[in-house]
Amino acid sequence: MTFAKKALLLGTLVSIGAGATASAAPTINGAGATFPAPIYQRWFADLASSGNIKVNYQAVGSGAGIRQFIAGTVDFAATDEPIKAAEAAKVKRGVVQFPAVGGTIAVAYNKPGCDLKLTQAQVADIFLGKIKDWSALKCGTGKITVAHRSDGSGTTYAFTSSLSAFSSAWKSKVGAGKSVQWPVGVGGKGNDGVAAVLNNTPGSIGYVNQSFVTGALRAAALQNKAGNFVKPGFRTGSEALNKIVLDGDLAGEDFNPPGAQSYPITSLTWILAYRTGNGQKSAELRQVFQYMLGNKAQGLADNFGYVPLRGDILNKAKAAIVKVGR
């Protein structure tokens, strides 16, 4: 899939299944993470083509999605960071949280002719602004332009959490969060915004979901906890994902997973739904979520640059869907 097509898919409001009749099921409205948006759009399009359920999904970022979920202005939200207890406490209708798919966060760069391999310390030092020229990375010469998210982002949360695991300097000076005070760089809104900055800026480097590494961009091989250099992908993401253990709220993260071939920045992305107050939409919501976790939908994950759910994680996610009530 070309970057242009992805950009088209990631418009602020995408309406799927617009051809349904007036007697069709009610429209399901969701908002949140840009990280999984390409595969969500495909899933919702496929679902609409097989029936009459329409899903409108706004790829506005995890932070904005959670705010809309708390405000009750959507039917579901998507986030790359599990909802915090203090946030969930504000949702009187109750929260059902489950992972929908996995993905790897690539350190993407626009430097033709460079086959970049980065230690964990180097990744942190680039985003701290300590490494400023490509010569320090043995990739020719020229100033490094760092690109990062400008909006509240679960992708940023996962990325900065890994940097905190990689580097004590990063942990003490910047830390982890959906939004942080970046020491250096220029911002882009959404994964698509950062990818656009990178594609339009030779000599740049930033972080995006693997599926956004298109056009002039390449993904760096990163040193993992075992000391090996691996690139993001299905195999390396699957090995890392299998190390994640979910808690009672189906949240779970490992920001520097073990494993000889584990890619070190691998994350789940979650759906947030309401336990009650869904009314006539409850059955349609469960149908949408069941489709997302089904074999056909998960089978498309690798084609779109994501990691499908398997085993215990998938079983627990499916079990959570029945808690979405009227």
C-alpha cells in the first residue's frame, strides 16, 4: 500500500459502508489511535461489505480517543496505552478493555544508501539530541533532523517507555508518556503526520508504526535485549508479543522484551468499550469486535505491517467481548 493511499485512509473521519439503507443497523462511532488505523479501516470496510454495519472511525490519536470515551461522545475508543485507573473511574458506564492487534514501532529514517543499525543507547541519544550528525552513525554526513509526534499519542507512550528502558539518561531527563517535552526535533500529528515529515525531509529520523514505513523511508535494525540487531516485522514482533502477560484488565506491556529475535519496541493496541448504556447498539458492537478478533481479520495483520494476536492473549480478548452489554 502506498503512502498516498494510507494518507487517504487516515482522514479525520472515515465513513465505512455508506451505501447501507435507511433500515440498516445503527452506525457505530469510534475514535482514537492512529497506530492501528490502516488495518482498522480495512477491517471496517470488509465488515461493511459483508452486511449492513457501518463503522465511523476517527484516527485522532490515543489521547483524544480516551478523552472522547470519558466524555461519552463515541461508542468505542482505541488506544495504544491501556486506560489508567483514574481515567476509568470517570466512566460511570464501566469499561471493557481488550487488545485488538499487535504492532512494532519502527525507527524510520530517510537517508538513501544507509543501512542503519542502532544500539539501544544510540536510539536514546538521537532523540536526546546528543547524536546530531549522520557521521556519528557511519551513514555519511549531514545534520540529523528528528521527527516526533506533536499530539498525545499511545505510540509516543510505547516509544518513550522503551527509551526509558534503554537509557537511564532518557528516563531521568524526559521519561515516558503520551506527551513529553522533546529535547529536539519537529512534530507531526499522527503516525501519518510523522511519516509525512520524514518522507519530505532527507536526513530525518523518527518513530512510526511499521506500516507507515513507505516511500523514501527505511526501518533501522535495533539492538534487542539479547544484544542482536533485528528489524521490525511479523517474526520479530510475534516473538516479542508472546512475552507480554496480561493483567486482570487485559493490560500488559514489556518495553524491552527478552528473546533472541524479539524486536525491542513491540506493543499491543487496545479497544475501549462500555459495559452498560449501549442500548440497541450492544449487539452490533459485539459483532464488530468479534469480527476484529476473528481468523479472517487477524489473518490480514501481517499484510498491513501488524502482528496478529494468538494464544492466551487472543482468547482473553475474545472472552472480554461478552461483557459489552446493553
